[in-house]
Amino acid sequence: MQTPEDGTAVITIPLSNEELTRVRVSPSPLWETVFSCWVVLLHHGRNTVHAPWAARARRVLPGTDLSPLVAAMCLERHMPDFLSPPPDASIAGFDEELERLRATPTEVVFEEVETLMWVEKELFGLPPEKERLLGTYLKDPEGSLARLVDSLRRYHDLAVAPYWPRIREHLEGDTIKRGQALALGGVEALLSGLHPKASYSGGVLELDKTFEAVVEPAGRGITLVPCAFAWPKGLVIMEPRLQPTLAYAPRGVANLWSSSSPAPNGTALEAALGAGRASVLKELLVPSTTTELARRLRLSPAAVSAHLSRLKAAELVEPHRNGKKVYYRLSGAGESLLEIFGELE
């Protein structure tokens, strides 16, 4: 994946009449998660509109092993395309998208990382430390992919899931506006204004870039991905095996973190985690067993156990054995999450 930067060259995407009938707009929780990593892990979120979110994310991430994610995203200009496949409109949730990522063929992982390293080395130079990090995907592509997926899950649960309802609402609003633009003004109205460095005219979409390239859709159309964390740069997939995909920051991203109002139905924590998981997390202000939680919350032990399993996978709770009993308690990340949402008393 390439990230457009200041330059005088152009990426050209020719769109025939057939291609124009296959232009679609599709938000993606996986894309938001991956590109939020770029913001907070590589740039620390400072001096961006996402600074308020990044400051909160950095509070809950320490102690979480994100090394597979850091290795895959260690370059400033590029990342492997398999990290963010073109969104499938039939797949709506992060879990489903993550399983799709998990199913990436190992030969694709190897080939993309190998090509990425070669391009970076030829054009910009590849420091030994970054070569070592990316090299783990060449030595063990299958194991590295599995660890990457687990790392993405942990990161998403801690840094993105609490804010996903707000982000999703913003993306859905932009999608509706783009649909209205298409209906009223045609495809030119849809494609105009995607990004200051993107323009459309006469069946050709052009993106300012630091190198020249022509991306042929080959009858597959193009997917537009509204992505809050793509601000301020657009992002484009050019991998021939994949449908051309362009991410753009929807209008109003600067206002995304300006309001801390709770969700209209229930608390913000419930909107982020779901009512059941949120209630279990709040009850663990006092360490408790599964049976005790089930009794206090009037839930079945099986339901509580399922919630605890997900919270433990997200490293928000920790098990502690005392004799024959297993008590669950909040982890440091769990306490921080409750504090962020004003639930820590």
C-alpha cells in the first residue's frame, strides 16, 4: 500500500463506463484499526487532529505485546497490502474482517513483504533494524501472520473498540452524503472532493504522488473507503491481484474527538463493549469469581464466562487463582478504560 505524499508525479486510474458502474463506497473497521496504528505507533498522534484519541490510546497500550504489528508497519511510506484488503460489503464486522486477514495465503504474505523490502531498499534505503523486523515475515510467514492477527485483536479492543460507535457514525454519515452526491450529480460528483490531491475528469481519476503509475481496474471497478485515520493523506492499493482501492478522510474529521457525549442509548462504555461485557467489566472493581458475577448480574455462568474470555483476550481483566477458586480482577488497561469512560469510582 502506498501513502500519497507531496510530489509532482501522478497515479492514474482510468475508469471506463463499465468500471464506473462498479464504484462503491465501503467503510471498514479493519482499515480504521490498521491506519490508527500508523497514527499512534509511528507518529504518536502528535500534531494531528487525532491527538486527543492518541493520548488516550497511549495510556492503555503499555504492557501489550504489539511487536508483530510494529514489525509489519515499521516503514514510513509503505505497508503490506494484505494488512488491509479491499473491504467486502457483505462483511460488516471487525471479527469477520480479521478472519479474512487470517486466511491470507502464506505465499502472499511472503511475496508482498519481500517486494516491499526490495522497493524500500532500492528507493530509500532500508535500515538493518527494519530489515530484521520485516524479515520475521519471510522466515515464518504462517506463524508471523497468526501473531499479527492476535496483535491486531488486542490493539483493536484496547485502542479502537471504545471509540468505534463514534467513528462508525461519522463514516456512515459520509457514506450517505456520497450516495446522495452520486444520485444527484453522477459519478463526477461522487469522486470530486475526495482529497485535495485527487481529481476526476473524463473517466480518469488522478492522485498526486511522488512517482508515476497507471493502475488498471481490469473490469473490477474501484472501492472508496471513508477512513477517519487516513487524514491527512489519502491511501491507495495498487497490488495487481487486488481491486484498486482508495481511502480518503471524510469531511469533519477534525470534529470527531471534540465531543465526549455518551451514546444516546445507554452509556458510552456499553456502546463500545456491549451491555453484557461492560457490566462484567464494571463489576470487577471488586475481584470476583464467575459464579459470583453471574449471581450479581443475573446472568448465566456460561454467558459470564464468555464475556470474561473476550475481556481476558483484550487484556482488560486478569485471572487469579486462590485455592480451588479463580477470581477475575481488572488489569491496568481495564482500570484505564473505565477511567476514560468515567466509570471508575
